Amino acid sequence: MIKKLYIVVLLCLCAFGMQAREYASVAEVPNPRDIDAGAYVANPDGVLSPQCVADLTKISQMLNEQTGVELVYVALESIGFEDAFDFSLDLFNTWGIGDKEKNRGVLIFIAMEYHDIQIRTGGGVEGLLPDATCSEILWGDMVPEFRKGDYDKGMRDAAIAVYEALTTDEAQAELLLGWKREPVSESPYKGLSIISLLVMLFTLLKHFVQPKCPNCKKKGSTCKNEVIHAATYAAAGEGIHHYVCSHCGHKWDKPYTISKLTPPSSSSSRRSSYGGGYSSRGGSFGGGRSFGGGAGGRW
Amino acid sequence: MIIAAVAAIAFWALGKYNAMVTAEENVETAWGQVENQYQRRADLIPNLVSIVKQFAKHETEVYEKTMEARAKATQITIDPANATPEQLMAFQQAQGELSQALGRLMAVAESYPEIKSNENFLQLQSQLEGTENRIAVARNAFNEEAKTFNILIRKFPNNIVANMFGFQKKPYFEADENAKKAPDVRSIFED
């Protein structure tokens, strides 16, 4: 009896395994965010090597830290007779790639059976990654490598090209422009009260933590901060406190670190991934949309 | 009692009216996107024509037809709030003729290797493809918004409110005639 059941289960698994190779609809594609909140690659059929997946994830993480853009890759064995453009667009909007406010998302999609490549851009990156650029990446970086059978290199080159196009100084300035507005639009009161509370606490704390003058051992000094390296979204900064004792006039310096900036969009997008309107549709990215931008082709 | 009932109905009607206004606004926004994308395509055409012209000087008829179709297509504008199905059909037909003219233009370009390897042409071609994609997406989005609106105003008892305030059913984009028709294989082998 148990043996029979075992066989049935095995058969079911086999059937499931065979089916999983062809994705007839977007809902069947496993969303990488269901497993790992920091994932950017959906590679359910093992089209790409683990090393390549790690590289692509790294590139996307760096891009997200610096610009807030979500660059996602999907490599599938087959989508049957589905149209690759429609499929990639549907996937983009169902998962909600990119943030909800500015739609800063990019999807690089490949389906092996009919040699389809689609690059989809969200509404917020269309200007920086116009169709012509996507087309250049597709035909210049991906297709030649894919024709040689080196999918890993083609994907990596494409990811790097997207990364480079979106991290020039001008591109970053344009992409980051949106970040300052977001926390305000979310909930002005919540942010305000927390900030004012923190400021109050900080001033209180400052009094107690105020350093003693090394000369006269009394508390009470004025402090000026000098920033040596400003903090960025990627790294912490450094600065120096210049103290002047208000009792004896003694001056002394003390170095300090400035903590790394946390992009408000990534926190808000993560929040919306669990509580937002898109989560019900299985999307665990930021909730961004594409209006059909990008390029498509076959290798 | 009667006053309370009338007030309740008035409140309900007010809510429905507002919902219809919002839905109609969405239809208009979606239409704006459709028009934007068609305009974008129209803006690309003069550049495309001038590049192809540089290399293929003798295909004057194709250029004239394309520019003519472009002029005709850009003349038709529609107010989505009061558009009739016939008006939308006329709009779609004019754009469809432009698509056909563009198809011929691209076919000419295809037969000249110098054009096909021209950097500017390749850029314009990818932009044109992208724009065609966006047109399709925008048209679908418009149809969806129009459907939402139509369902809202035609359901009972909403239709009473809709009639009172003169909300009208919105037309849809039909699938393109050419795309629907299977090609006539026989005609290819005749003559």
C-alpha cells in the first residue's frame, strides 16, 4: 500500500516536473521574492549557472543601493506559444517590478525554446534607458554571446550595460530625485512625529553624553562637525568633532563615523510588498509598472 | 420618513455619480496615453522617411503615401467623453492606413543593405518598434478602462443615475482588420 502511494506521489512529481518546464502563464513562474527578499533572479530551470545568478544578484543589489532601480532577470525554458512581449509585460506588471511611485524597474527576460529575449523598462527609466539603448544591449551584448551558447556571459554583459547606463552622474541624479519626495507622500505625520521625538531625545541625550573637557574636567562645550567623506547609499562616511570647552577654552578633536544612508524607497517598497495592493497578486517587488518600453528580439 | 428615504436615495445617487465621474476620468487619461503614443509614432516618421530617402531616391511614391497617411492620421482627434463608435473607427482606420504605409516604407528599407546598417536608421527602427508596443499596451489599457466604465453605467440601478446625468457608453478599439483576417494564400500564386 505504502509502496503504491509512493509511486503515485513520484508520478505526480514527475508530471509536475515536466509541466514546470513550460510556463503557460505568468502565474506559473515562481517569484524569487517568495523565497528570498533580496533576490533578483528567477532561474527555475537552471538555464543560468549559480555563479552567474550570484553575479547578477550582486549587480542588481549595487544598482538598487545607488539608484533605487530594481533590475530583475527571468530565464525560462519555454513559454509555449505565448507571445514573449506580452508575457514579459504581464510578468513585469504582475510582480510589480520597480517602485510604485516612479516605476523604476527593468526586466531582462529570456525563454530558451524559441530563443526569445525581451528587455522591459518601467515608466520611470524609459528616459534613461530608451528603446534604442535597450535594442543596442540586446543585439550588441546579448545576441552574439547567446548564439555562441554562452548565456551566462550574455546576461552578465547586459546587466553591466544596464548598470552603467543608469549609474552615470546625470542618470543617478535623475533617479534619486524621486527619493526625497517619497517619505512625505507616504505619511507626513508619522514621519514628523518620529523625527521630532528623535530630535528631542537626541538633545536630551546630548547633554548627558556631552564629553568632559580633558583640561578642566567640566561638562559644557561647543562642538562643530567637519565632514571628511559624506555618507552615501553604499558606504558610511567620516567626520571630525571640533570641541571648544566653554569653561577654559581648551580645544580638542574627536573623529566619528556617519552611518550609511538608508534609501526611503527600498524600505517603503518592502513594506508595500507585504501590505500593499500588489501583494495580493503575488508581487513582492515594489509595485512598479511598465507601459511596454524596451526592446525584443530573437537570437 | 419620506424625507429620510429621499435623502438616502440622493446620497446613494451622489456616490454613484462621483464613481462615474472618476471612471470617466480614467477613460480620458487612458485615451490621453493612446493619443500620446500615436503622436510619438507620427513624430518619428519624418526622420525615418528622410533617412530612407537618402539611400533609395526612386521610391517617391512610398514617401508621398507615407506622409499623406501621416497627415491624415494626425488630423483626426477625438474627445473621449463624447466619442461615438464611428469616430473611434475612423481614428483607428486612419492610424491603420498609416501603419500600412509604414510597413511599405520599412519593406523598402529592408531591401537596401546600406539602410539596414545605418546607425540612425537602426535607432529609429527600434524606437518605432517600441512605440508600436506602447500603442498596443495603451490601447488595451483604454479598452479596460472603457469596459470598467461601461459596466458601471449599464448595471441596474446605476443606469438610472447615468441616464440622468447623460453618461454614455464608451466605444472600444476593435482588433485590427488586417490582423484578424487570415492572408489569402491563393492570391499570392495568381497572376
